[in-house]
Amino acid sequence: MSDLAIAAATRVLARNWRGSYTVPAAGLYPHQWSWDSAFIAIGLRHISPRRAQQELDTIFSAQWGDGRLPQIVFNPRLDVQYSPGAAFWRSDLIPNSPPVPTSGLIQPPNHALAALLVHQADPEASDRRRFLPRAYDRLRAWHGYLARRRTAASGLVHVVHPWESGMDNSPYWDAPLAAIGDTFGEDIPRPDLDHADASHRPSNAEYGKYLSLAARYRDHDCDDRDDGHPFVLEDPAVNALYARSEWALGQIAELLGHDPAPHVERARAITASLGSLWVPELGCYVARDVVSGQLQRFRTVSGVAPLLIPDLPHTAELLATLEGEHFALGRAALVPSHDLTAPTFDSARYWRGPSWFNTAWLIAEALHERGFAEEARGLASRMADLGLEHDFPEYVDPHSGEPRGTLRFSWTAALSLDLYERLHTRGETL
Amino acid sequence: MNAVNAICVQEQVLEGDSLEQKWELAQSWGFDGIELRGRGDGSFAARLPELRRAAANGVPMPTVCVEMSHFIGAFDAELRRDAIAQMADQLRIIAELGGRGAMTPASWGMFSRRLPPFEPPRTPQEDTAVLVDALGTLGELAASLGVAILLEPLNRYEDHMVNRLSDAVELIRLIGLDSVRIGADTYHMNIEEADPAAALIEAGPYIGHVQASDSNRLEPGAGHLDWALFGATLQAIGYDGPIAIESRLSGAAAEVLPSVPPLLRRYL
């Protein structure tokens, strides 16, 4: 990557801006996605701290009365281009929903981490616009929702839909989805296939179950009180981001003169609870199906994401797993989403093998924070190069690095830009 | 001048008896050059001895911005001919001084579709024909001199013909000369462009000059424009030409102008 690449990434982000938020990509994804926006803000802060703040302010403005940050904030003028859209959710009919149409689901809580990084990009501009106090209130309510409504006796946050993990067709969800008989009876709209090869996307059978689960959650007013909800999963990356974001909230609290202790305590509690997802023989964390009580014994990028957490008891083992044959850190393209040696591995299909730039960024950040400087810089530099070389693809083949999915993908541009700036130009460490 | 984005200031806000004195002051405030103002009635050509001396004394003057009562898109054919003649002078002189170009709007203060009587005496097709003709003539001259004629889109209250960067791009494509470029002004863009950054990126290959003033037409930093985004966007289109401050001032020049170069440099 070079200054030319900074220019190319900036052009992608400027073109994908929609006045108050950034679309994940033009065409395939016309609305605002929650964790996309937080990742995008991390890159936008190098272009315009104000725009990065606005990106987060916009997702915060769609916060529900119960504190949830919705998976998608819909642009009602483009409702036909994505399914399920605003007409499926009808969030206006659900108690506690915001004035704008949204999905009822959530996405992984990477927002506090992003808010802190955005603030740090230009603390003066942030102070002048009162960004951090405003964000802190929203983030506390968001994490409050996760603690109150999504945390079971295990002490871990659960997701009620594969989409909530951000890793839609991870092998973690195979058994839990197979156990669900219901599927969506009506025709399954797939506008995504106008933009991407069907063999790279989740299958129609998967989509039918996705819609059925979403409809059930919606029809229970998204109130998290449906005891019979058939999909309740504890995902390692979701919990790792939750813990890492609590650490970030602690830092934000300190900056604002508040007590960081409640955040630190919660972060430590989540970290302790994650122990129940650790599988020593796999050398990583896995997901647990709360309904069946079964651990989903797969190595996925989600299971190494807890490397993001300070004071984790298994840091060395996770690094070994990353560097071994399953993820081939330094040899594979970025970090494969799934174990390269597993029978369930598929180099082309979405979250069952391809390498993604957001998870590569998380692992690079984790390696950096844990003091594995050389590994962090190597991954960061390969990521920035790969992003540019292929016009910022959505994801890449983990063996060849060939681009997959859509191009000029916003978080790919944003996070490549972030790592490049931190590696080369602005003096931040990586 | 610096290799990247010389930051210039227009001559009328600088005190001094000569351009050399003004340049000394501008330098002490952190500027890299001076943008000249080109008055009509042959008065810019009459300044030639002064300008030659300043150039010989090392005053960087990359651009001249027109300051007249009529323009190349005037409704009156006589006035139009005179404006083209004055701009031709400005192109010859700026070329002789080693500069880059002369900047003009289609018109200024002649007609606004937002103010009575709302309907101009010419059709849009006739406006286009007039501008293609004028800019084509000036563009050919500019090409022969190795400089550019810089077309500045103005906001809707100041001109009715060329308001957005895309309006200028359309004209330049019709003319088909590389020597006709856009002079983009952040103040006008802030009014006319739905997304100034996206507009600059779309028009990137056609941008030949940039003028900077804030949302309220005061110097950068005195309004609410996003200068970080401005800087990143200019870098994203690979624009390495000058940025000239054409603005009113929020206070005494000596008080407010020295803060401008560091503000812009921070993001360039």
C-alpha cells in the first residue's frame, strides 16, 4: 500500500457515504449496518474525524428504547434492494423501536472500541462537538441491553440469529439450524444474488431458516422473552468484542471523569465466563448452543478473536493455533474464517473459509495489543496490500488471496487505510 | 513554492505598497504564494511592469482571479467580447509570469434563477453555446501558452449557468480541451453540492485550481466546513496545485490569516 492506496481507499469511502452514514458497498448493501459502521468509522477517522463521529452518531440515533443498537438501519427509499427489509421488520409496530425503520436484531458490539479510536483521532474536534459524552451514554445503554436482556446464567451474551454474530453461515450454526424444523414458507427473495455468485453466498435452505428465525423474533416483539426461541448461541467473537468494548468504555469513562471500575469489572466477568467456551484440544474457543447445551467444536476465526482481551489465560495457545496448520498465519491470505484442514472448510463460501478484512483487523489489533509486534505488522501490511491490489474486496480466497464477493467494500477500505496509516504515516504504533 | 499544494492568499487582503512587500507579509503568515486579482479595462495588462518586477524578485503568483463587472457569459455580445479579451490578456500575462492559469465564472451578479424575474433572457442551450464558444477560444489560447482557463462554478444566487462542478465538467467535455479546467471554490460547493467530497472526487480529473473559504465565506476555520475531509479529498484526487484563500476575514488580517496555512496543512 502507498499514498496512492490512501487515495484509493479515500475515494471508496467518499463514494459510499450517504450523507450521514456509509453503506457497506454500493449496490448489494444499500442501508446502514451496525458493526460495519463501527469498523468504517475506524478508517474514516483518518479522513474526517467529524464524519467518523457522524457515522457513529447515526447508528446511535437508531438506538431502541431498550438500548439495543439495531443490526440494520433502513433507508426506506431503497427498501426493495435488500431482503429482509423494512417491510419485513415493520419496526414501527414494535414497542421501543426508534422513529427510523430498523431490523430488530443486533450485531457484535464493536462500537465502544470504535468510539474511543474516533475520539483519539482528534480529541479537540471530539470535545468541541461533545462527541464522547454523547457516545458514552449511548454505549452504556447498549451494553446495558446486552447485560440485561442477552446475558444468561453462563455470564455470556447470546445471539438469537446467525446474522447477529456477523458471521452468517459459520459452521457453528450448522447443528443448531439443522435442529430447527421451521423454514420460511413464502418465496425466498434473494436480491443478494443479483450482485454475487450463488456459490459464494449462503444457500437457499439456509436463507429459509434465517427468515423463519427472524420472523419469529419479530413476532415476539423482539422482547427477548420467547423461551421457546430455537436459536440461542454463545459466540466467542461476540463476547470477545463485548469484553474488549467494556475495556474501551472504561477508558472513555476515565476520559470523562467517571468511574471506570464497573466497566473493568464487567470486562473481567465476561473474560472469566469465556472460560467455559475454551476447548484445549482445539486450542481455541468455540460457540455453545444454549438450547442443546452442546459446544460447537469447530475452529473458526471467531474462536481466536478473544485474543483481543487483556489478561486472557490462553493468549499463547491462541497464537500457536493461529500460526499452526489451521489458520497458517503468515502463510495463508490474512486469517481464514474457518479451519483450513476441516472437512467443513470451503474456500469460496462466505464465513466457511474465506478471509475477511474486519477479522484480520481484529487479529492484527489483538496481536499488537498483546505485544506480538512483528506478527501484527506482518498481518497489517499484508492486509493493506491485499485490499488495494484487488480494489478492496468484501473477502478473499484464503489460499490465493483472490477477491470474492463485492468490490469497493467500505470496511475493507476503512480498515486497510487504518492499518496503513498506523504502520506508516501518522506515528501511531502498530 | 512547496512541492504539494501551495497555499496562496489573494493580494487585496495584504497590506503593502508593492507586491514584494505583500509577499513578505504573506510569507511571514505562512503562505506560499499570492493570487492576483484581474481587473478589467486593460488595467491588468497595465500592471505588467509591476508584475514582471515582482516575478523577477521571486514572488510566486500562480493564478489570477477575475474582478470585473461583466464576464464571458454576459447576455450582451459586446460585453462578452470585452470579457473574453480581458481574460485573454490575463492568460498571456499569467503565462509570462510563469503561472498556471486565470480563473473566471460564467458570470457573476448578472442573473439568478432564484431571484426575480426568475427566467433569464437566454435558454440553457443558448447559455451553453455562448460558454462553449468563449471557453473554447480562451482554452485554445491557454493551450498555446501552456496555462489553463479556470472555470469557477458559483452558487445559484450569483450565477444561473454553472453552479455545480458537474455543470463545469459537462461544458469541458463539450469543449474537449485539457486547457479548460475547473476552479473549485469550497464556499460555493458548500451551497451547491449535495456532498462536496463526492463531487470533488467525481470531478477530480478536471480540477485545475482550488479556492478555499469557509461556509460563511470567511477564512478557513471561521465557519463549519470539514477541512479534514477537504484535505483528504484533495489528496484522494491527486490534486497538487495551489489552494488560494479567497474570503472575507473574521478579524484583522494579521490576526486571522496566520492561522489558515497550518489549519489546511494539517490535513494535506
